[in-house]
Amino acid sequence: MKDHTLDDTVLADLTALRRDLHAHPELGFEEHRTSEIVAHRLEAAGLEVTRGLGGTGVVGTLRRGTGNRAILLRADMDALAMPEATSLPHASRSPGKMHACGHDGHTVMLLGAAEALAATGGFSGTVHFVFQPAEEGRGGGAAMVADGFFDRFPVEAAYGLHNMPGLDLGMIAAVEGPQLASSDSWKVVFRGIGSHGAKPHQGRDAVTAAGIFLGQVHSIVAREIDPLQPAVVSACALQAGDFAALNVIPDTVRVGGTARAYSPEVRNQLEEAIGRHARGVAAGFGIVADYHFTRRIPPVVNASATTVLAQNAVRKHLGETHLRTTFPASTAGDDFAEFGCRVPGCYVWLGMGETRPNGQHHNTNYDFNDACIPYGVAFWCAVVREELG
Ligand SMILES: [Zn+2]
Ligand SMILES: [Zn+2]
């Protein structure tokens, strides 16, 4: 008998809560109802609870024994601003808001683990259960860090989990190295001197400079980044001039785009290189380029020791057949990276089994599969027992 069985009444309770959260989705930094439910249940289970960290974030702290090591386990609580089309009895009751990424399930599985560990112990040390707001592009992880998370809750390791439709039910993919890309944005403003379209020699042409830059910027990935390292630079917005004034060369041209990488080194290279090309082209035209690179989400890169620990936790407590040590990296991002880039971390995928029709993440037909709740709870408990056993 392995550890991934939950008492029937516990499973029924967690399933009911998951469906309740699904029916009442809240967007990033608006998770007032959700975080209140979480905080209330953590308190009822006997944990020390910190509310309002990074807005609507909640941290539940559980100490047992004399061990002086501390770790964090993180779940996200927010929903997406999109309609739901599942027609399920527990479908969203808030038009235009939907738990289409399964963060309702993440919240419930971590809460279930906190309640189970509070009841049974079996470890020596401190576990901080982190319920993070605003994972979906609104910066909840960064907000918790800026609010002093690591000063108030020093930890030696960070663990995260995300459901994965299509991966076999109850399978845990714990893979060393890059898992999710960084997601950053950049903007360049070419500042020239506008002129009559018939008299370009009287000005300094920012439009032609921007055109040269748009071609040249793709040489960064092709010629500067290690060919064995994934990287993306895309220009996604371009703004200049006026189609009602086709005899006017404008003063300025704005260009913006995204940059993605799987390693901190490549991320740094992209930031430096895009600006260098912009300024270099501008200098060639005798104009200036204002450059801004905004770091939005770091890459999620699983450290070796924490990954091995997570793998061993699965082997011992769920069984070897529940472990996958290879799984493709994703081009999406997850701001678990805000924790996992500051201490050694491991972010795993939890298999949800076959998807509903069109039931992939961020689809209007997505629903979290409650059948994977016992495996998620078991994984969290297993990590704590491995780390602090
Ligand atoms: Zn998502
Ligand atoms: Zn998600």
C-alpha cells in the first residue's frame, strides 16, 4: 500500500472545496474569498497564518520537532479573465472569470497536505505553505518577495507543482534543469528628426532606422546565442507616423516585443543585445534610441539536489511507476520562478490523465480533474517527509 490514498471523507471534503473554488473564481490580487477560506482552514488545522502578504497572499507555517531546516511549498490561487463553457454543475458563477489553469486544484491539494501534515506530523522542521496570488501574468510571486517573504520566512528549498492534462493520472514528472521559459518584454523608441517626406535630407529618419533594426534584431538568436540554447526574440508592436499624412516623416518610431529564454545567462544576453543593436542602428543614422527591457518572469530551472529529492519522494511514497524523470520543457512561464530562482527549487508536473474535449490549459472547456487530488496531496506530504524526515 502506497501513500496516495485519502480517507473517503477527506477526499469528499477536498473535492467539494475544489468545486466551490471553481464556481467562485477570482482574478489576480482579487482572491479575497479564496484566501480567506484558505487562511481560515489553515488556522483551524493549527498552523500559524500570515495573511495579506503581497496583497492577497497567505502563508501557513507548520513547525514540528527540533529540526532547524525550513522549506516552502507553493500553490497559486488565481483564475483567468475568460468565459467558461464547460456547463458543469460547478461551472463559474462569475461571468468572464474562470479557473482554466487548475489553480483551484493546486490550492486544494496544498491545503489538504497542510491539514494532513498538521494531523500526522512525521517530520522535524518548518514548512511554509505558500498560497500565492496572481500567477497569471500579474506578478503575485514578485509581490510576495517584495513584501519581504524571504526575510520573514527564510527557507532552504522551494517546491512547486502544476497539473498537466494528458500526462497519465497520478504521474509526477520531476525533471532537472529548465522547465519553463522566462517571459520578458522590451521597447525601443527611435528618436530622429521629422521632416517633409520629399526632403528627407533635412531630417534624421527614424523610420528607416527602425526598419533596419527589425531585420537586424533576429541576428541575435541566429548569431549570438549558443545554437544549443533555446531563445526567442520577437518584435510584436510597431507604431509611427500617420496614414493621413503620407508626406510626413515622423520624429519617433516605437518598437516593442517579447524575449524568452531558459537560462539566466541567455536571458542576460538577450537584454544586452537587443539594446546594443537598437543603439548601434540609431548611432548609424545619427539619431538616438531609448531602450527599456522589463523583466517579467524568470525561467523556472529545477536545481539538481531538490529534483533528486522530489524524485526520491515519489519513489518512496507513491511508487516508481508514478515517476517520470523526463518531460518536455514548456514555452509558457510560471512565477514560481520568483521563489525557485532565490533558493534551490523543483517544480513538478502532476498528471491529470486524459483531457476533456478541448480541455487544455486556458481553454473554455478546461476543468481540473479531482481524481488527481490524492496524488497531489501525497506528493506534498512525501516531499516534506523526504526534506525534513
Ligand atoms: Zn495558466
Ligand atoms: Zn497555471
